[in-house]
Amino acid sequence: MEKAQKETEEANRPKSGPREAPGRFDFVTVEDGSGHRKPQMAGTVKVRYAVVLERDASLLEAKSDFVYVLGAQSQGVGEVCSQLLDGMLLQMRRGQVASV
């Protein structure tokens, strides 16, 4: 089997669990928050999130009232990578709704 074909098969193979966050992601505010302060590293936040596939809108995971400490997670939670959560939450305000 050719090397390129093996690489293609590997790339298309489903992977389980959290993966490394992308170096850059598109952060879109859906609804503005009411707070003026943003969370800081090592701060505790309570979030609600859903992981939805863009291609067919299927729900992979959803959590409500999830308590998270920024920067303290060495691994992701379910399908969400901690680096992605940290990157998003550091930009958000209380009550803000966003999409990545």
C-alpha cells in the first residue's frame, strides 16, 4: 500500500476522545453577555455547552451546569479539548453565548 493511501486512510479513520485544540479557531458571539469582567486563568466558571457536528448537525455531547477551572485541566472533557475551552472562556463574559 502506498504511503499516501495509508495517510489518507489514517486521516479518515474515526478517532475517539478529545484531540489537541486547533492553533486558531473562529469565535463567533451569538448573544452578548451582561457582565463586564472576563474570567482569569485558575478561575472557576459554570458553563453549558453542546458539541454539534457542522456537517449534519448531530449532537455529540451536551453538558449543563458544568463547573470548570481554567487552565487546570490536563485533558479535555468528553469531546471538548481543555485548550479550546480555555481559549474560548477567557474571551467571554457572564451570559454570553458563542460558537466555535
